[in-house]
Amino acid sequence: MGGFLYDLFYNTDRLLNGWSTAAHQSWAARGWPPVILDGLLQLAWAVAAGVFLTVNALFIIWFERKVAARIQIRRGPNRVGPWGLLQTLADTGKMLIKEDIVPDAADRAVFRAAPLLVLVSTFMLFVVLPFGKGLVPADLNVGLVYFLAIGGLSVIGILAGGWASNNKYSLMGGMRSAAQIVSYEVPAVLTVLSVALLAGSLKLGDIVRAQPAYGYVLLQPIGFLLFLTASNAEINRGPFDLPEADSELVSGFLTEYSGMRFAFFLLAEYTNLFLSGAFAATLFLGGWRGPLLPPVAWFLLKSYFVVFLLIWVRWTFPRLRVDHLMELSWKVLLPLALANLLVTAVLVKVL
Amino acid sequence: MEAPARYGPLRSVLSGIASLGKGLWITLSYMFRAPITVQYPEQRVVLPLRFRGRLVMPIDPEKGSTRCTACVRCVRICPNHSIDVVKDTGPDGAPLSKPAKYLYNLGTCMFCNLCVEVCPFFALVMSDEHELATTDRKGLVLDLVTEKHHLTGKKAVWWQRKFRGLEPED
């Protein structure tokens, strides 16, 4: 049994592959088409990802509230459950039983679809996220491209929500978000490219394996900072939360949303935060690799460390002005990312 | 993002990064401070002497009754008409200089302290009581005479020194 437990944590890939082949064999022995089994296995991955996504978002919201409280010398939630851990669960329960309000002037279908669009694009990113050795639904050989492409999709949902609300604040929030995500996608792509150059692959599993023990963060310090900044801006957080800018836009594209649909947006937002951390950990901090602890533990530790960095930044810096935001992307981050890419390319070729 | 004239673009970027680091350092150092939160229902702060809770008309331990003479100065100065005084009457029906009822309406009181300041006999005190919620609006009107409030602690000492002339007027 000790061997099984060891395998469960340290050789998850072997265990999973063993199960998968065994299942396929017994499935084929009955003469059933293997497509159905593949579909079922993928469904299992999707359910696992969905459960993880929900629990993770609940945890991160609690974590952020705690960190924010400590930064402001407060205690944070501490009433519901031990250390207030169940506070977000209680909040979610409350939000789910709220009335589902759709404004009269709203475009009903689009208004209702927008939270799902945002959540779906977030959910789809879990397909390529390597949680541990072999613990990945599909290690695509274009994993990095997939991550960037699908990650950019959430802007459609945000824009749709902003437009369909038929409210000037929502619309401005949606437009700002679109401009922001498109602008910051460019430096993010260029930074990720230099990682791909170093690893010589777009497959996330290969990138993790190609990294030295200390990760790419020491080879790409500027790249790491650029990626953190750009992805922080892409998920509309921290000093870049202009789309929601409470003091100017009420709540931006979230203004007309309440109850369950609001909860969906929030779920997507905090999952995006985790995904930023997870991809930063995968690309720059060596992913699931590390001594002693199981790969999954290392992966989660590193991801939550980056999440902590982003939370810390959010509760430290004031919001940027719209034109400053655009200037930061196009005049500072883009040249830096290009220079970083150029230097990396030359060094990879020479060394 | 115009840099100050004395800085070149590189210097301004570097000084910007340095100042960002400074900000992060400050919030990080705050993270390691003990929280200053008081866990309210369980823990309570010591209230300051001049804290304005609800109005009380304390029993003067020397007289054994309140110090009120029913002069209604507090009624006249109250901006919200939160106070109503019913004078006590003697056996012959003549009014006495002492209240039979002192009706204080918590619902309209704004804790301005004017009644306490105007009272020439130091009959009124703003107490420490601040948990004043009721489930019924009738519960907001209190009769301060019948409740026979006894001040205790630092506030009692302070109040007695005040009407003995030992404490300067506020």
C-alpha cells in the first residue's frame, strides 16, 4: 500500500497511464467503441477541473481578504469556520439565493451569456495546465499558443457583459477592459516567446522539464517581471483594475450584475488570478518540479506564491490613469519585452 | 508620464522602480505587525471618560435621589425635542421642583450633549451605554426618573467632582 501511495503522489503519470491502458483494454475486450471511453475520461478531467476551480476560487478569495487585512493591520474574516475559512462559502451561498436581476433595457440573451463566456474561457485553460508529472488533461504541443489564445477570449465575455447591460458605466468598463487586455497581450506574448526560445518547445510539459533546477526566473528576471505585470493587467486586477474602477465607473462591466451571475464573474476573476500564478510558476519557476515534496504540492506552492505576489501588489499600489496604462504597455513594457526577446534570441543562438 | 526635467528617461524609470519597491517594502512590513483590531463583542476597549453614550440621570449618593429640579432647561435647549419632563405635584396639587417623569427619546437624540451642558444642577450625564438597539420603537422612550440609574467607576468619580466644583467646566 505504501508503494501505491508513493506512486499516487510522486509517479502520478505512471499510475494514470496504467489505469488508462487497463480501462482501454477491458473496454476494447467488450467490443465497445473507444471514443466513448475517451469522452468519459475527458469528462472526468473536466469535473475534476471544475471542482478544483470552485474550491480554489473560494480559497483564494479568503486568502486575498486575509492578506489584504494583514497589510492594513486588520485580522480579516475570522468568524465563519476556523480562521474564517468558510466565509467565502457562506458568501457564495448568499449570492446564489439572490434574485437574478436583468435590467429592462438589457440585451437579455447576451447579458445572460456573458458570465458563462468569461468562465468558459477560464475553464478551458485548465486543459493545458500541468499540475504535476503527467497530471495534465492534454499536454498539447502548442500548449503555449493555446494558453495565450484562450486566455485572450475572456475579453469577449467582458465586452459582451458591458455592452448588453445597456448602461454607460458597464459599457465604458467593458471597452476599457478590451483595450487593456489587447494592449497587454502583446508584451505577454513576447515575454512568453523568450521562454519558448530557451526551452525550444511550445509544449508546457517540455518547458517544465527543460528548466534548470532554479527555474527560468534567474535567466529571465526581466521576463518574469514583465509577465507578472502584463498578466496582472490582463486579469483586470491590482493597479490595473480600471475596468472596474469603483471610484469612476461604479463597478464597470459588473455594475448591472448581481447574485449568481455576479458570482460567476467573480469565480472567473479569481480563477484567472490563480491561472496567472500557475502559468508564471510553470514558465518561470520550474512548475511542478522540486525536491522532496510531491509534484502537485510544489506546483500549488509555487502558484500560490505568485498569487501572493499579485495580491501584495494589488493592495500596495494605487490605480493607474487610463492614458498612463496605455503608455506603460506600449512605451515601456513592449520595448522592454522586445529587447528581452532579442537578447534571449542572440544568447540562445550563440551559447 | 512626463519625467521631471532633471531626470533622463533611464533615471526616471530606475527611480520609479525604486519607489515601487519602497511601497512594497512598507506593505510587507505592515504584514508582520500585530493586528490592531479589537474583537468587539468578546473584547472591549476602555471607553474615554467623556464618551457620549445614552443620557442618564444618576442617583446622587448623598441625596439618595436625582439632582433634577424639573427646571426644563434641557427640554428647551434640546434641538430635537427628545426630552419631556412631567413635574411632580404635592398632595395639594401644587407643582414641586422635582420630576415625576423624565421622558428621554433615544430615537431622536443625537448625542449633542447640550442638555448636560445646560443643566445647572449637574443632574444629567452621558453614560457609557452604547448598545442601544431595541426591537420595538416604544423601547426607545426611556423614563430616566423611574430607572434610578447608579453611576459607577471613573465616570461616577468624575461626575461627583464636577458638581462639587472640583472639576473645571467642559
